[in-house]
Amino acid sequence: MRKKIALIGGGQIGGNLALLAAQKELGDIIIFDIPQAEGMVKGKALDLMQLRPHDGYDTNITGTSDWNDLIDSDLFIITAGIPRKPGMDREDLLEINLGIIKNVAKEIKEKAPNSFVIVISNPLDAMVYAFYKTSGFPKNRVVGMAGALDSTRFRTFIAMETGYSVQDVTCMVLGGHGDTMVPISRLATIGGVPILDIISKDKLKEIEDRTRVAGGEIVKLFGNGSAFYAPAQSAIEMAESYLRDKKRVIPCAALCEGEFGIEGYFIGVPTVIGSNGVEEILDFTLSEKEKTDLNNTLDAVKKTVKETGL
């Protein structure tokens, strides 16, 4: 029997999530949105169904606005909410998207209490916290997609600068999903060679700075809306690791309970994702500067979380 994957929000990210999940044959897919958008998600689902003969996959894809269609789903990926517009930061979305997330959490708790949930909606660190608090789910079954995307952007910019294959670039970004995120350049490598033996400190600093504002760069270029291809693929990596018990080590917004000296907050850390959800957080020793930077990003996360009132 195939797994049942529910995508909450049928916009740009939701549509790409459906395509990628179908191509990987992760399970049967339901794209969910509000009643006013039911025609849109049913249309996307039908369009994707008609693409199947080209790729040869047999995944079923449907669209709905009825929560009852999502009963006993194995996996939820939540993108519901408004996207950023130019001049907005992720925190500007808080009030509107908080109400949406709280409603979604209550529905998922009732319809699929044993599911695994990946949150993408911004401001990410606060939204995943709000879902966790509202749903009452255990910490291993709630995670935020943040570091996976931030790290892939960091990898991309390093590959673009050097001209080497992005496949051979390994690096990690910790902290909140915002301008205070912490690229851990000290541990970055290309094919096992330390990055600082290849790129100058000044150039690496430019790449770090660009990584921190990479989402905003795309928002400005679009003029209306935010990134959707890379965020979707980042979430699918996490979903695949859960559904296929791959135990990938992926930077994700997970609930820390002492790791990295952080207590009670969801923040980007190296996370092992397997069939039990968030199975482990890989703690490691940070440099003094990295500790300071992580504390700064934690302060930003605390501020946004406090504004949720939860």
C-alpha cells in the first residue's frame, strides 16, 4: 500500500512538491487548499496526472479542500500562508500565517494524529513552534524546512564562485531561517578539501553574506512572491529520508533540548531524519565566534516566537 502524502497549500511550492514527490514515487499525493482555490488544486493535480505517462510513474495525485480526504495521511508538508513581497521580511508574515498554522495544526491533530509534519510556512522558526504547541505532537514528528534550503544556497554560491561541481561542495548553515543564520564555513569542503584552501576569506565572507539574504534576493527579482523550486526540493529531501528511512543528516529546524546550549526552541541544527521522524540532533563543538553568532540568531528566533503568544 502506498504512503499518503498531504500537501497543505497548493501554490507555487505546493505544486512543485507534488511534481517532485510524484517523480520520486514517494506515495499518493493530495494537494489541499481553501475552498476558493479548490478548482486550482484539482486542476494542478489533473495536469500532473496527465504528465505521468511521460515519466512512467503510477502515483495518484488529487486536489481537495475537504480535510476528510486527508484522514490518516502519513506525511504532511505545510506551505499554507501568504508569501513575502518586496520590502517584507519573514517576520512581517507572522500575524496572518500564525492563524493559518494554528487552524492547520488542529485539523491535522484530529485527522492524522500519527503523521510526520514538515513546516515550510514563514516565519519558519515561529511557525514550526506554533504547530508543535497547538498540535501537541511529540518533538520527533514536527520539523521545519530551513537549514536544508539555506545550506543548498550556500553550496550553490560556492560552486558558482569556484566553477567546481556543486555535488562535491559540502557545507552547513545553522540557526534561524532569516538574516541572522550562521554559515559554518570552517567545516565547508569541496571534494574533502577545506574551503579556505580554495577561496579567500574576503570572498567567502561575501558568499556568506549573500547566503543570508538569498531568499530576499529572489523576492526582489520576482517583484511578487518568493522562491519555490529550491524550497520544494529541500522539503522533498526531508520527506524522502522519512518515508524511506534513509537517515539523512540534514540541517533542519528541530526542537533543541540542550543541544548547542539551546533549550525549548526550534532552530536549524544537523538533524537525522528516518522512519521515526527526527531521530537525532548531531551536536558538535562550535568556535567562540560560532557560539556568539548562534546566540544572536537564537535571540532573533526567541523574539519572533514570543510574538506568537504561545
